[in-house]
Amino acid sequence: MANITQAYHKMFKLDELADKETLIHRVHPVVKLIVTLVYLMFVVSYDKYDLSGLMPLFFYPIIIMSLGDIPLKPMLGGLAVAAPLAIGVGIFNPFIDRTVLLTLGVIDITAGMVSFASLLVKCCLTVFAALLLLSTTGMNKIAAALHKIHVPQIFIIQLLLTYRYISVLVGEASRVYTAYTLRAPNQRGISSKVWGSFIGLLLLRTYDRASRLYQAMKLRGFENQYYGVNLDSIYRKDIIYLIGWIIFFVIVRFINIPILLGLLVTGVLK
């Protein structure tokens, strides 16, 4: 809570990066959305023990970040938010699945360790892919792309409202926290005794603010309809971008390139 104001100012940092004019930014939003969805599908399709097969998929975020001039710091910040969930899900894998797969010196590498590492890699890849889509496209164009592929309007509206008005929740939390610190100036953080009342007050204030926002939207003619930005036509370069990445994903999915390279280096394959 101490850094909630900073979090408020940094919230739309990735969306601001979408205003750049790079090779990746100029790719059609629908194509980038489809490539991202296909990439996510391939990432989650890997077996939980296939750690080596996931490694070539790092080329996708690395290339997009390089061509799109996307800094690494905000990517790592987004990953830091999602990583605790992945760690909490798989932290007990090494203790449950103790089958030894190989031994490195005196260290036994168990199946649980491999599956836990695989889960963390998948988390990293999926989070990076989603953040790169946002930072190279922008939420408005993502919503327009979803509309273009006939995603239901109710889903698009909910997505946009959640993204845009999360700042309302952050702003209310900042004001409540400021009021609390003024009444307890010598106390560090929020006492556990008031966590329940603090969250309850925050929810009530946010609900009241959301109601006023909705009434303002209705007065301005909002009728639960999505009216998004207009997108340009899809050109040949966009099709080449789409086909090229899909071919790459298929190759690395069905050919374990790290193992193949290892066999070539060791001379097993000649």
C-alpha cells in the first residue's frame, strides 16, 4: 500500500508504449492478436516435463521486444505480479513427484523439479506475450481486433471497462490509505486489526464511485454497445507476419531443437 500512488502512475505505462511507430507496431492488430493467441495455445500444449522444448519459444518475445523497441523493465514488472500465483501453484511439485530423472554430480533432478520449472517458464512466456500485445497494440486496438473477429460485445465492453476503470479502485484505495496514515502517523503499514473494515470501506467507496460513473455514462448516451476505432485493411506484409510465426511455432512444437542440437554437438547424429 505504501507504493500505491506510484503504481497508479505506472499502470498505463505499457499502453503508452503502443504509440510508437516501429515495424511491430505497424502490424495489423487482428494479426498480432491471432499470433498471440496461437502462441499461447502452443505454450500451454507442452507436456509438464518438456522443459527443453519450451526454450525456443523465448525467441518470440525477444524478437518482438527488439523490433518493437519495448524496454525489459515494465515486462519484468508485469511478470513479478503474476509470478507469485505460478509459484504458489507449483511450489509443492518437487515434494510430491520425487521420481529421479537424472543426476548432476550429487544433485538428483526429480520430475517435480522439472515440472515446477516448466510451470514457471510457461508463466513467463504467457505473461510476456500478453504484455507485448498490449505494449505494441494498445487496449483500444485490441478491443477493435476482438470486435473484428466477432467476439461478443459484452465481453469487449467488460474488458475495456475493467481496464480503464481499475484506476478508480486504485484512486479510492490511495485516498483511504492516506486518510488512515493521517490518523495513525507513527504506524508502519495497516494494522491487521483493521484489514476487514479497510477492505469493506474500500469496496463501498468503489461501488458508490462506479455507480456515479455509470450514471454519467448513461447521461452521455451509453447503451451497452461497443463503438471502437476503425482498423485499416490487412496487407500482404501482415499475412507474411502471421504465416511466418505460425510456421515457427509448429516447427519448435514438433521438433525438440535443443535436444536435436545436443545430439549433433555430441556426434550422436551425423
